[in-house]
Amino acid sequence: MKQVEIEQLMADIQDTIARRRAAGEYPAGLEQELEAEFASILALTHRGEADRADALELLLAQAKRCAPEVSGLTPTSSRVPFLNILHKIMRRLIARQTRGLAAQQRAVNDQLIAMLEHLVADARGREDADGRMVAKLSKHVLDRVAVVDHLYFIVAELETRLRKFEAGQ
Amino acid sequence: MPAVHQIIVGASRRDAITNMALAMRDSLRTRYKSEVYSFHLPDESVIDEVIPLEKLSWGKTNDVLVYHSSFGIPRLTSMLQARSEKLAMVYHNITPSSYYLGNDPEFAAALQWGRHELSLLQPLVSAAFADSRFNAEDLAQYGYTDIVQLAAGVNPFRLKYEPTDSRLIGELHSHFPDGFILAVSQVIPHKRMELAIEAVHLLRTVHRLDIGLVIAGPQRNVRYARDLAKLRSRLPEANVLMMGETTESQLATLYRTCALYFGTSDHEGLAVPPLEAMAAGAPVVIRGVGAVPETVGDVALVASPEASLCELTEMLHAVLTNKKLRAALVMRGREHVRNFYSQDTTQVFLQRINELTS
């Protein structure tokens, strides 16, 4: 491709953009809105802060990892000679009770995990909704600014016409 | 016979610097003992070709070490300072650390050290090479003189004989029946992949083109990858497939089947993927940053670095819909890479190395 052809193509592209902007296909503030959208995502990353949903998700993962480990049985080893035998006897004697308690605890854990899962989904939904709301509001603000810009040009044109009219009078 | 060994930071068959070093090694072996050593353990793809740096023995004073600079590792700097061999440097550019200060401070520190290392090694370097004019100008700022500008070992046709992955073609067709735009790069912040996602979102929503986006390259920055995933969830229309690290055959298939190659990076020392795309017959639209304009010439649609998202979208739209423009870019692109590859840069490199060893 010759340089002239490329320059012509780029000029055509600029014309197309101007036409599409005027037709509202590229609405006012579109690029700024997309830029702000990604900047808001990056901002969270740059500050090194985890989202609320991310923090809850981490807790959920830890809870899921630890929950099955509740067995109701404790270690029987001991540094004192022969005391491990006593521990073993005691563990056998109360195993029925501790295992029962452990089963109850596991049931509670399952309920807590289910609750955390709901909270994570809720926080994730809210964050997305907040993000969308901010983007929507920014778009409205930029739309209004574009309208003000447009009005400014109309007023300026009217003033020019008025001045010409007065000069003609 | 004197030895001319090369040192790279990391090694993988998918890494442009590794491929350049291996191609240069083959040329060096015609006259010298020559190996490629890597500071980090080499990836499995090159385990038989690249040697861990700890195995590099002490050389003689007329031997040469060719160091490929692209990053900074203090331990490697002190090791280079302590060597008795002559030192040559091939500069591939170091990304400005500002992109990483926020989300990966350790990586940013390594990049800053890389630039500091350029100053530390300058008095020790006997021959300096840069693989683009942009890189040569950058290196000159650190006091280097007589920099030889050459892209030795870059082969845009390296994937020519890779088999096409027919299974991947099937998957791509089911994802994107009407075609896809391809971006090939490590997924890291300064590559600006968000621009590609946003542009495809506009192509689909404003232009009503049923086009998808494939991003091929390893996700080296977890936070940035997560940010892109969030952006994708907020712009579901964008229709993006993140391929991650690909095999050579998959990469060749992507180049051969894409509708066009799109480069969005903010900083490029030498852009190899657009050359590979041209060699495979794909038209290229790319932001003209760093060494990009001199590398792709006038055979790609090069956007100014300040081009707006709408401009980039319109350029993509023009190439996707204007058959005459596409054909011109494809034909001229092939010719350009053929000329690029036919320049015998390795001979210039060897000649300079000969001067050092004689």
C-alpha cells in the first residue's frame, strides 16, 4: 500500500467516526465510560485490596477445607512414658460421646458453609450491580456534558447570527 | 578454538529471545564452541538445547559471553561482573517499571534493576547489539556507543512447517463461526489486552459483526488476568477466548485461521508476533508504539499510539470488511517478512564477534 492510500484510508476512518458519533452510534462518553470501567477494576488491584466477595470466597474455601477434619478424636501421643496408654483408654471410653458431638459440629459447619456461599454470591452480585450503576451514572453525566457542549455551539451560532442581523439593520 | 556462549534469563521454545539465541548459536557453532545458558531452569520444550547457567565453567580471556538483556537479576549482574571473558550485549529492551509498580512491585523492582544493570555493565561491554533502532536509541542513553543494530536470529517463518491442529480448528469454529481476531502476547499489563476486548465489544455491538477474540499467551500476571476476567464479565458481548500458553502447532493454527492479527501493546522493543502473523498470511492492525513502525513498515495498518478506541475499532472494521484492503495487506505483508528474513544479519553478528576473539 502506498503512503497516500494509507493516509486516505485513515482520513476516511476519521470521517466515519465523526459520522457515527453524530448519529449516536458512538455515544458521547463511550470511550471514557469503557476506560473508567477498566480503571475502576484496575484501581482495586493497584491498591492491593481484595474485593469483599474475594475475601468471603477465601474464607469459604478455608472453611470447606477445615470442615471435614472435625472427627471428634484427639491425638493420644504423650511425652510422659506410658501416658499415651491412658490417653488411648480415655479416648475409647468417651469416643461415643465425642463422635456424636463431632457429627453435630459437622452439621453446623455445613449450614455455615451454605450461608457463606449465599453471602459470596450476594456480595458478587452487589459489586457487579454497583459497578454497572457507577458506569451508568458516569454515562449520564457525560451525556449531559455533551448536551451542554452542543447547546454552547448553538448559542454561539445564534449570537453570531444576531450580531450579523444587527449589523444589517 | 575460542568459546562464544550466550546467556539468557529464562528459556522456552515459545520465547522470542530463546529462539533468537538458539538461531545465533547455530551460526556461532560454525566457528566457535557455543552453547546457550539460562539463569532460570530451562522449560521442558528446550531442556535438551539450553543449559542451566550454574553449569557454565570459567572461560579464557579471549572467549566471549553474549548476554541477552531484557530484565534485571542482581545475582546475574554480579556474576557477569566477575567473569574474565569478553562481554557482548544484545539488548532486547526493558519494559518501563511504571506499569508494574502498582500490581507487582517485585517485578517492577527487577525491571528497574535491569535498567540499572545497563549502567553497571556498560564499562565491561566490548560489543553492543540492539534488535531494533528503537532499542539502539534506548541503549545509547546508558553510554553505549557503536551499537550494531540487527535482529539476528529472528525467523518469522519458524512456524511454517508446524502441522495445523485440526481439533483446534473445530473448537474455534464452534466458538466463532464467523471468524476471530487474534492477539498473541504474554497477558501482562503493558500489553493492554483490555483494548482488544473493548474494541471487539464495539465491533459486535455497534457494527453488528459476529466476530470473536482469541488471546493466546501465558497469563504471567495473576492480578491483571483477574482484571481482564472481570472486564469480560462486564462486557459479555465481547466473546473472548483466553487460550493461555499454546503449543507451536496451536499457535501456527491460530495465525493461519484468524481474520486478522491485532496488536495493542504500549511498549515493544521488537514485535515478533505481527511478523509471524504476516508470514502466515494474516493482515495486521497494530498500535505504532516503540519499534513497531520500523518492524512492520507500511504493510500493516498502524494506529498512532494515541489512537482512540473508536479509531482502533474502525481500523479493525475496515480490514474485516474491505476485501481489497485485506488482500493488499496480506500480499504486502508476506513480501515484507520475506525481505526481513532475507537480510543476513547473522553474518554481521559473526563478523563483530570475530573482531572480539581475534
